[in-house]
Amino acid sequence: PGLVHDTSSTGATVFVEPQQVVEINNQIKVLEGREENEIERILAELSSRVSMYKGAIEQDYDALTTLDFIFARAKLSFDMNACAPVLVEDGSRCKLLRARHPLLDKDKAVPIDIAIGYDYDTLVITGPNTGGKTVSLKTLGLLSLMAASGLHIPANEQSEIGLFEHVYADIGDEQSIEQSLSTFSAHMKTIVSIMDCCGQGDLVLFDELGAGTDPVEGAALAVAVIGYARQMGACVAATTHYAELKTFALTTDGVENASCEFDVKSLQPTYRLLTGIPGKSNAFAIAARLGLQPTIIERAKEQVSTEDARFEDVLAELERERRRVEQMKEEAQRMRSAAQSERDKMRAERDAAEDRVDKMMESARGQADNILKNARMTAETVFDELETLKKKAQKKNADQNLAAAKAALRGVITQTENEQRRGIQKRVVEADEIRSVQKGDRVRLLNVGGVIATVLAPADRDGSVQVQAGPMKMTVKENELRLVEEKKNAPKPKPQPRRDAPRRELNIRSAESEVDVRGMSAEEALFEVDNFLSRAIMAGLPSVTVIHGKGTGVLRTAVQQHLRKNKRVKSVRSGVYGEGEQGVTIVELR
């Protein structure tokens, strides 16, 4: 027993489902229905449990999608070798440096520099076919939209992008047989919709504006469309082959020419965008490279009007001149870099030599001070011996010994002076390095420890220059100065005289404002400083300078600690740049 489902075409075969199988299939159907009901029950129960956490799940979902978008942008930026541009508040301008179309191979694409909205609001791009005009147009629009979407752009990090309100584009041929649209009609349909919407802060891109119709009418229409878009406040970038638009850009303020470079020698485009220069279409050259017969090209050249041919010749001459100027600029830049490098090298060598000379001078001064100190000690010894001789010897013998001692003393002093003259020589500047100093110049005194001074008067006939270093004025030879190539520091205010001591005016002029204790021992220096302070306070000086030199810093520390303990001293500080720095101590008196 069973159910007949079908028979064959001959009737010899019958397709039968046995009765036992029918029962089993019915049970399977019932169980499948129960399974579906159980699944729906479980899902409903799980959904009811999850619904209690609906808010948290929605927040997590938003956070996950935001993070996913951030990581996707980062991965895209890494793949394109992109960076974040500088966003400007004024959205009606854009400057892209070394920009690349994101769909081009980053290792092969030629980067371009393109800007709009700064000195001009309209850019007319001309040049040969397959030269990169449309790619430049798309790069400008696409990178602007990428920045507005929060994406990094494949360009230099110093690129600036303003967020345009809208970006409109008429790129590509949308002709349609079905809609009865020709090339020109398709372009016009898009341009009409753009003209109805564009306004302040928008960017409008036109590819082959005015093409597909009579060249004269198409050029006039293109000029009118660009003028209207500019009148509405939009920035416009358009590509064209029309010479009329090149002339329009040359003669209209706010409209700039740009061209895609073409190498006439190799008959290959370089894909570089040159702003400020109109380009040639180079149709004849490209046709010849593609294999068109020379006779056809010659006939075509004969059909070009004299005025158009002259205009193209001017553009060709302008291009050659641009190349020549660019080569000269590169050569000048290379020579300038080499000269700057050589100049820096010479300055470094000069500074190192001056440092060595300063150290040698400091060492020579120390040796001279030691020699003088030894001479002083020798003189004291001789004097002591003279006193002894006077007491113990007879007068005649004493006179002879006295004469011998004096001769010995004179010999020591003479030897000391000779050694000092040989050990210390004045430093001078070579003749070819001398430049006449002017009043107010900052100079370095080569023979006064490299102190910085200000020129009070230019050199006289004898080559002497009057300078001032701190409160001290002096006259030195011009070849003992080196001009300091630094900005002038603001002049220090002159100390006001005390109103309660008008009679000290004369003492201020005659009293010394600095003391030099270099080469002395700590005890000698402190004794000399105390005597100097007494004279300065009696003269009414508001501040004085103690010159102790840099050296190891032991003498400077001893002098400053001693001064801080003096009740007549108001403040103590080391010198700053131009005062002698760590080699001097400035003391302000009460």
C-alpha cells in the first residue's frame, strides 16, 4: 500500500511512496515544526533578556563602529603614505603640495603642486591630451572631500585645505542615445544644475569646459560660465584646449593659468603641473608620435591661422625660457648651498681657532702673573737680605753688596719684562677680514678676554676706535676688533644719581667702577676687593664690577661668598652676555 505520485511517459514506470514512509515523513514534518517553535521560543527568551541592556549595547555598538572607522582610516593612510593637512578656517582656499591621486601607484605617480583661493579664485589648466589635466582636477576635488571626511590625504604635511561647503564637478562624457543627449548636451545638463546651486564657499570643477560644439561659441560660453560661477563666490578649476580661455586667464584679475608639462624632445608628458604658465596642446606632436603621416600634419599646420600660430610660438618660447630660468635657479641654489656649507665650515674653524687662542692667552696671562709674582717674591727676599747686610756688615762691604743686590733685582725685573713681552702678543684681525665698524656696532675685543663692547665712534685716521664695555670706555685699534653678527641688545638704563648726595658727582666721575684681581691669591684678592669697595662707596657708585676671570672658578666663588657677607653690598650676581659672563661679578651697593 502507498501513494502514487507520478508515472512515466510510457506508463511502464510508477513512482510510489509506501504507506510506512508516509507515516515517517509526517512525523518528521511534525518534529520540524516543533523545532521551529522551540527555536522561536529560545530566541524570544534571549531577546527579552538582552532588551534589559539595550542602552549599553547600543553604546558599545556605536563605540565599536567608531573605532573600526578610525582604524580603517589609519590603515588607508598607511597604505597611501598619507598625512594630516593643515586645516584653515577660511574654507574658500586650498593649497596642495606634492599631492597624488589616491588611486594611482604611490611609487610611480608624479606629485603635483596645486593651489586655489589665495591670489586667485579661478584656475584654467591647459596642456596636451593624456598630460594629466583631468587627474589634476580630480586630485584637487577628491583630496578636498577626503579632508572634509576626516581622512588623511596623500600630500605633503604642509598642505593647507579649507572645508568647502560643496564640491561640484562636471567630469566625463555622459552622452546617452536613450535620452537623446550628445556630448555637448550632456555637459550642459550638468553645468545647468551646477549653476543653479553653486555659491559662496563652493568648489566647482569643469573638465573640457565648452567642448563638443563650435570652438568659437564653446569658448565664449566657457568664459561666461566661469564668470558667473566667480560672481556667485565659488572657486573654479577648469581644463580646456581653447586659446581664448588662456587669453582670458592672462587678462583677468583673479584668474590664473596652469599647464601640464610636455617634453617636446621625447614627445612624452611629464605630468608636472606648472602654475602661472599656459600650455600648448601639442596636437601635431602627439599625432606624429602616434604615427600620423607627415603630409597630413603639414597640411594641418597650414590650416592654422597666423594669429593662433604666433600665439602658440609665444607659448613655446615662454616654455623654453621657463626651462632655462628653472635650470639657472637650480644651479644658483646648488651654488648657494655649497657656499653656505663652506661659510659654516669656515665659521666653525674660526670659532675653534679663537677658542684656542683665548685659551693660549689665558695661559700666557697666568704664566705672566706667575712670573711677576716670582719677581715680587725675589724682590722681597733681596730687600730682606739688604736689611740683614746693613746690620751685620761694614758700611763699605754693605754698599758693595747693596749694589750687587740692586743689579740682581734689576736683572730679574728686566728678565720678567722680556719674558712677558715674548709670551703675550696682541691679537689682530687679518687685513682681508677687516670691515669698517660703524657707530652702534657690537664688537669683540680680542685682547681684552673677548669682552663684547659697543662702538661709540667710527675709526679715525690712525685706525683707533672708541668703544664702551659696560661702564668702561676705551680706545683700541680697529684690527683688534671683530664684528659680532648678532642683534643689538637693548641699551641699559643709565643709573640715576642719588638725590641725597649731590656733592658726589665729581667723585663718581673720577672713581673707578671695576677692579681686576686676576692672578691674585684668594687672600690678596679679598683684600684688594675690600679696599676697592670702600673707595666706591665713598664715591657714591651704585654698582661696581669685579673682574676675576673664569679659570677653575675658585677665585670667583671666594669673591662672591665674601661679598655676600658684606653689609654694604645689596646684591651679587655673575655677569651676563656682553658683560663678561662668568669672568666678572656685578656688585650692587646699598
